[in-house]
Amino acid sequence: MQTLSPTPSSSSPSTVRPSGADRRTRLGARAVLAAAGTATAAIAAADLLTPEYSPVTEVISRYVNGPAGWMVTTALFLIAGASGLLVTLLRRAGAPRAGRWAAGAWAAGVAVAAVFPADPPGRWGRPSTSDIVHGMAATPAFLALPVAALVLHRWLARRWTRGAGALRAVLGASLVSTVLLLVCLVDVMDGPSLGTEAVPTLVGLVERLAVGAALAWTALAAVAVSRPAVRA
């Protein structure tokens, strides 16, 4: 008599469907990626549509005064929203609190900077009230992002081992670009001097590198947090 082997149950470990929380986390991570990508495209478009400004010497926020200024504002709100959503995903996944707070400070600072626009180019020495608030929000935000990347690095790398190298590279880029940005900002406050007569300062280029590193880390962190937790 032939013995029939049991049919694998749909509830076996190999066929268990993701829980509702896992699906929400993955959807949230995709939303972070979409927002970060759209923000990057908006900033690039603003640079292209504002040829009277130089992306090498002018920071991104100055472009709000150009014909594509709404794109810059939109990009800042997208960055703030993506970062805030990432903080929520990190909290749900049990990420270290210090890293979440630092990422939250970055998100909040970018949001305030979006609400209070920067002045037009050439007004570093006589800023308006809006520009002062913008700068007071943006500077701590730029400092908070690499802190978040540093504090959360091991936790994210353990969760996404294949992406550990990319996370490490972005962390290094964020740390270096932030230090260079602070040097450029201190220099430009007293009048551009780090550069040549044709290109008096590199603050715009350096800031774009720092923002690029921040967006890249946000995207990679979202991918990492969407991975299943590693069991001890």
C-alpha cells in the first residue's frame, strides 16, 4: 500500500506571510525612498532652472528666491517628511534612542528651514529675521544628521549586513562634508575668501555634498530598517 507524504501546511515557517507591521514598515521605507528621490530631483531641477545662480558658490536655500524657488521649498519639506517617517520606522524597530533623537533633530531643523526662507544671494552680512531663523535651524540640523548616522551605524549594519559597506561609506561622507561645510560657513560669514577671484567660495558645492550624503543615508537607513530583525 502506497504511503502518501503529508502535504506541507501553508502555516509552515517557509511560507509564513509577513505580518501587518512588517508590511507597514516596508511601505514606509518605500515612501522614504520616494520622497528622498523626489527631493533630489527637485534640487537638481532648481539648479538647472536658475542659471543666474552658481551651485558652486550659492547654497541650496538661496535658490528659493529664484524662478524655481517653489521646488526648493518642496524639496526641503520632502526631506523633512522622509526623515520624520524614518524616525517613526526606527522607533517601531527598536533602534537606539539617541540615534532616533538625532535623526528627529535633523528632520525638525529642515522643516523649520523650509518654513523660514533664506535671503537672496549676497546678504551674508546683513540677514533678515527669516534668514536668521533659517540658519539657526539648518546649522544644528546639519550637525545632528552625522551624529544619527554614527550612533545608528552598528544597529543598521547588523540589520542589513550586505549594506554595511554602503552605510559606512555614507557615514564617512557625511562626517567629512559636514566639517567642510562648517569651515565654509564660518569663512563666508565674513566675506568669501576660500577660493579664487572667479569662484570666491565653495560653500554651495560643499553643502550639496552634505545634503546628498544626508539623503543617501536616509535612503539606506530606510532599506536597513525594513529588513527583518536579526535574532540573537
